[in-house]
Amino acid sequence: MSAPTPETAETSDSARASLEVLRTEIAKAVVGQDPAVTGLVVALLCRGHVLLEGVPGVAKTLLVRALAASLELDTKRVQFTPDLMPSDVTGSLVYDARTAEFSFQPGPVFTNLLLADEINRTPPKTQSSLLEAMEERQVTVDGVPRPLPEPFLVAATQNPVEYEGTYPLPEAQLDRFLLKLTVPLPARDDEIDVLMRHAAGFNPRDLKAAGIRPVADSTDLEAARRAVAAVSVAPEIVGYVVDICRATRDSPSLTLGVSPRGATALLATARAWAWLTGRDYVIPDDVKALSLPTLRHRIQLRPEAEMEGVTADSVINSILAHVATPSLRQ
């Protein structure tokens, strides 16, 4: 691969600086969730979608709203409920009595950043209405494909599947999400910080008052994506990604391992992470850093393994510990 020109390097550095400021802006509203913030930025760089999972009240929705407020992008929100219909998401044909014709009324999916709130509280039929939009970046209504705006990202929140009134997402839809980010309960010091902010007048419904302003736009994002696409990957790294994913297919704890689509996703997120950390090449640590969020929703545990307390994360960590880490040639 040819060396980057000074102009290209300067553009890459400028785009990286913009996204660093973006992470700082989000932190004005969301305390102690740096991995989730970083995951959202990685998803933006990879043109991927994000699933945020956590118990109610840990700022999943606030995190996405803060991201939207920090970007000069169009954003819409859909509250997924048991009675939500697919057309409520994608749009539908509406009869116009004045013209005696049907016209298409776009749904909220026609936006740059779609917040799908509590996506697993709606039945699978409505969940699946996002499949075409997430994969093909278009919506087909009455046989007519309608392209979605660019950029387009779905940031979906869900409560843990053990909670009452939830519908587990189908495997096909889970596979459409680039990353599954867990949003844990905050540490004690972070929770104290949250309460102190509220005591000082912080209103999560008024992000402008919190000082959050747009610090990046679609131009910055496109420049960053071009820079990520130029990050080099050695054959040893490609082999390492493949070995990790193949190991999941042989794990005795799993009924479903990572597909080639998942391997492609891991390579893409590792390249984005390498660029964010200031390198134009991928190292094994980049792959390890993104393995959990990229792969945890693409594997399926055996029931007996779940009963023994095995988790998706523990299986992936075990695989990372056993798959040989390559040594890159200098």
C-alpha cells in the first residue's frame, strides 16, 4: 500500500480530532460509559449498527441522544411497543382524496440516526421491519425500493431478555448489528457524579443546557471513513481473525459459532480501532479489544452451558486466551 500523502495524513488527523471531541461532548451528559461511547464511534466509522443492552435506567437512550446532539445529522426516535406495526417504522402508502392516488409517507426510518428504543419489547414481525433497512439501506414498499439517507445508523436499546415483556431478537436480526454493547450499572464514584450533576440542575431532556453542541458533521465522518479504509492489514492479522471465529464454531459450549459475516465485522472494527488510536495498521491487540462487542451477539450458548453459568463473553475470552497471537514481521 502506498504511503499517505501529507494532505491525506492531515485530513485523517483532523477527522480523528473531530471524533475525539465528539466523545468528549457525549461525556458531558453520560458518566462512566466510555466503552459504549467508543463503540458508537466505531460503528459510525464502519457504517454499522449498534445494539445497547442494559437494565432500565443506565442512560442507554441518553447516550444515543447525546450522540445525535453532538452530530449535525438528522435523527428520529421510535419507541418500540407491543402494538407497534411495521408500517409505523418504514412508512406506508396513504390515499390522497384530492388526487385520487396513493402517495408514500416516509416513516421515521428515513433519517441519519434512528434510535430504536427498547427494540425487544415489540413482536418479531415489527422487529424484522428493520432488516432490509439495516442491511440494504433501503425500504421496499409496494414493490418500490426507496433508498435511505447517508449516513444511516440504527442505535437500538434493549433490556436484558430475562425481563418480563421482552421478545428475543431473531438471530438474523442480531447478525445485522455490528456491535452489541453492554451498558452496566455505574461504579460508586460515577453514580455520585451523576447525582451531583442532577443536584446542580442537569436535565437529561435538555442537552443544549448541558452544553452539548454539534462538533462533527457528515464531512468529518466521510473523511474518517476514508482514513479507516486506508488502514493496512497484514495477512497474519487476517489469519488471526479467521482462527478466532473458527474456534467459536468448534467450542463445546456453543450451538452456533461466528459466521464469515462476523469475521468480516471483526476485521472492520479492528481497523477502526487502530485508526482511532493513531495507527495506520492493525495489530493483534486491536482484534482483541473489539472481539467481545463484535462477536458476543453472534454466538449461541448450549442450554447446559448456560445452566453452568457460562456466558458468551467468557467463551470468547477463553478462545482469545487459547488462539495463538501472531507476531507481525517488521
